[in-house]
Amino acid sequence: MSWIKGVAHWVEADTAMISVAFTWRMPEARRLAEYYIARGLRVRVGGPAVMTQGRFIADLAEVGGDYPDAIARHNPLATFASRGCPVNCWFCIVPRLEGKTFTLIPDFPVRPILCDNNLSALPEDYQQHIVDRYIAASVPLADANSGFEPQTFTADTFQRWKPILRGPWRFGFDESSEGDHVRRVMFLLRGVSARRKQVYVMIGHEPFAHCMERIQRVIEWGGEPYVQPFMLLNSLTKTPSVRHDWTEDKLRHVQRWVNRHIWRKVPFRNYNANAKAPRRRSFALIDGVTK
């Protein structure tokens, strides 16, 4: 179930297709466009990245447009059963890219990775339609990639998806104001192992203390946090946006401390990000004595 690293490209007849997931991959996409043009091919470029950085490559290629099931070019095991999201989070590209209302895809290809942006906010009958399609196809849902929305997740949602979801239950805890909703979801998921309650925690857009409090709450409520530093939607480099009392180093250190599960062994205040792992001692047996 491996994903490519953000840029998918392929050739159809006289046209090279380039699909770019992340804006910081646009320089790579531009180099690919130059390569294909040198081969005499027409170039089309699409994907989430062109929503904010299409101008970066517009002088070389046709930008935008629709290509059905482009997600399979990024991972052949991935699919969408719907597009769009009504929540309209200020930091998210989805409403601008796919719309603030859902577009349903009833005959979607049933595959193990489901990438819908907000499963729990979909109409209940359509959620059941998705579940029924997985059951009928005998395809286990290995990963609901973008997960569920805490505000709309209910006990019924849990029971509806429980028969098919084999991977983690994914949620976001992006701002402190969402705490009550996330705690309620953790209560609904009691009995599910911590490893299967993965909560995305965005950091950097709120002060350090607020972000750390959200991380600690996820742990206290029996889940596993996964940290993502806040980045601008048009960034051409994979560097976080530094705000409040953060530094770029602190953002990366917190991300490493959380995502490598170092929090299980040491609190962040005692974490030395620059410490090297102890080197293994090598032993030689000389005349029956270890040296």
C-alpha cells in the first residue's frame, strides 16, 4: 500500500499527465514538464498543488481540468467514494479544490484505501452504501485515510463502520476548541486499542502550550497522536510556517518526539533532540578474553 512521493506522471498518446499532491513538489513537476516537452509531448498538470501554485508551471503546461480516478496513479489501492467537505476549515485545501458540498461517486472502485475527506459527515444512507459495497466486494477497508470528523462522529457511525474498518480510526484535533468533541469520540471508541485511535494534531498555528496540551490530551484519553506542523497552502518548500512562540527547530523536534513515539519513554521537557543514540559496543574475543 505504498504511495508515491507526491508526483505521479504517465503518458497517454501524445500527452504527458502530471498529478501533483503537494505544492513543495511543484519544482519537481516543472522539471518533468520540461522533460516531456523536450520529447515533443503535450503536458497536462493537475492535482491539489495546482490550486495554489498552478502559475508556477502554467507557462509550460495545460493546468487543471479533471482526470477520473487520478488517485490510483498515486496509489493503485486507493479510491474515493465522495469528494468535497462541508466543514470548510481555514487551513484546508479541500473546500477550494473540491467544494463545500459533497459530490457522491456511488459506483466508486472498491479498494482497500478510502481517501474521502470526511466520512462521518456524509449522509447516513450513503455511508451505509459505501460499507455495503465493501462487504459485497469482500474487500477489507485497510485504511480510511482522511478519517472522520469528531463533531459528526456518533455511536451509530462507529457501529456502521466497525464491521469493515481494519486500520486505525483517524480524527483531527486541530484546534483547542475541538477538545470536547475529540474526548467524546475517545469515549465512544473505548475498548479499541490506542494504536487504532490515531489523532492528527496540527501544531504551530496555536502557541506552544496549547498545542502540547492537545497532544497530551490525546494520550490521556487513550489515543495515539500524530503531529503535523502547520504549512502554508502555497509553500514551494517543505518547511513549516513559524508563528507565535515556535521556532522551526521546535516544530520539528515536537514532530519527531511524537511521531517516533518517544513520548512513551520521556516527557518532552527532558527530550534532547540532538542526542545521538548510544553506539553499540563491539567486542573481540582474544585468547578467550573479551576486549
